[in-house]
Amino acid sequence: MNGSWTVYWPKKLAKHDEMAVEKWINDHTEEFLQTEVIQFFAYIQWKELHEYATKKGVEIVGDIPIFVSPDSSDVWANQKQFQIGKDGQFTNVAGVPPDYFSPTGQLWGNPLYDWKKMKSTKYSWWVNRIKKMLEFYDWLRIDHFRGFESYWAVPFGSENAIKGEWIKGPGKELFDVIKKELGDLPLVAEDLGIITDEVRKLRDDCNFPGMKILQFAFDKNEYDQGGMKNSFLPHTYENPNCVCYTGTHDNYTTQGWFNTLNDEMISLVASYVKGEKVEVEKARSMQKSGQLCKDLVRLAFASSAGFAIIPLQDLFCIGDEGRMNTPGTGEANWAWRADSKLFEGAKAEKVKEWLLEMSRLYNR
């Protein structure tokens, strides 16, 4: 069946009527089995990889978005769990309100959950989702964590996200239920963006580590006004229950980021990592050689954060040709691949030795 179920499918099938679903499967048995076989082998191959990683002492972090795609099977098969009207149309969709970066906000278009309905089912949809994800991964980074405290609801059909409203989410109750069913939850809260005290309290009450991004840590105006106190700077971490990143998949690579900075910012970052004033000429030399990139990686390892995560591109000081994703764009993303040659030769050995030494020095 081609096309979105919300638009192109016959009415009964779009409504997930059991008889209509069974009839479609019977009428398209070969197509159904082909998809089923592909999913089966993908599952088996990933399971084998995961088991191999576990034997080697490697834990895998997966990413779980708070929202799901409007034309996904998650929504199609569980329509009563979402804000969907009797006509089959979404009543409200997800987004974020206008801010400094976007005067019209961001209209994501994902269907929103009917939290009252979910509560009546003891949040079984979320329990099953987390349970299944933990078969594939050891840790889960849960995207847009602030949406569990309050989410921005935009009327379906809106041209932008201006006319939305904040609506309270399920809060800690949801995670208490999941924890009761599944035990301790190895979740990382993506708590980036405009975060309120209520969101911080939810994160801390759930005992989830938040995220600290070093590329967000440096503010020249703050420095000029008397001191560096940005909450992403390692010396400001009040709680070690956090994850320190040089950058994430949504950022420039660290070497690529340095290439965008003006002289004042390059000097500021170099001075911070060296612990003494570094003039522009020397800072530029550190940038071009890749030394500054390595220094920021070391800073993440040396931080008091309980976890340090470094993109592979930053270990090898790869420029922005290695960037994974540019938010708000739909092309040329998720295309970078680590060539096998990257792990061969003298440079790879040096990186390996460097990682081992940092792990020993900073007890990682």
C-alpha cells in the first residue's frame, strides 16, 4: 500500500479496522511476507551485533524521539492514544513557539498524545515502547524531554506555530509507571533549548542525566562582564549526573565549529582550555593543527560529568564535511560514513593510544 494512511488508504483500513487489515494481508500475502522477512533479518542482525558489543564491554546508546511520525504504524495502530478527531484528522500537532531563532516558531506536525487516554491504560503504549527499545540499546537518549512537562500544541492545519499553547504533560507520573513496570530506566534527558525550572525539576526528580554541550559553553559578552558562568562550562557543573558532549549530531563537527569562529572567540576558547591567556595568532595555529579540537575532547573527558560522549569526527578532527545533520533542512543529512581506512595506520593507532590514556587519567 503506497502513500500515507492518513490520506490515501481506504477508510476502514485507515481506521485500522481488524477485518479490513486481515483482508488486505490475505490479498497481498507476498508483499506482506517480504516486509516481514526484511524486518526479521534486520532484527536478528542487530541482536547479534548488540550481543557482540555487550561481550566486548561496549554499551550502545539509542535515540528515542518524544513524538512519532504522523503516517507511522505507531499512530495508525493506536489511534485512540493520540489527539485524533472522529473524522480521522489530527486535532493538534507538535511544534515549539516563536523565539529568537524563529519568529514563527517551528511547526513539526507530529500528532500529539491523548495523555488522559494513555493514563487510563496505565501508559501501556509508552511502557511497551521503552521495553522494546531496551531490547536494542543499553541506554536511551529521549529527545525533547521538556515536552513531558509541558508541550506546545498547535491547531491542525495552521501555517506556522504562532497560535499554539502550552499544555501540561504527564510529568513524573509517566516515568514512575514505566519504572514500576521495567525497573530502573537508563534514560538520558535531552534538555536543550529554552528549559524552565519545572523541566529541570522533572529531570532531577526522575534522576535522569541531562546534556552539556561544550560548543554552547562560550559567551564572549559574559566573559567581558566579569566571569565565565555559562552552565555548559565544566567548572559550573553542580551535578555530575549529566552527559558532556563536545557536540551532537545536530551541531557542527568541533573542527568545523572552530572554523566558523571569529578571532575573539577562538582566543577565548583557547584561553579556557589552556588556563592562560592565548593570543589570536597562537589560537589560530592551535585551530588549524587540530590541537584545539583535541583540547576540547580532553576537556569533556576531564569534566566532572558522569558520562562523556565524543563524536567520532571529533576524535579525528574532521571538518564540517563530516557533519551529520543540519536541523531544519531535509537534504544532505545523515550521509557521512566512517571509511574503514580511518581505523588503519599510524593516525588510528595514535587516536587509540590517546583515548586509552585519557580514559585512565580521568577514570572513564
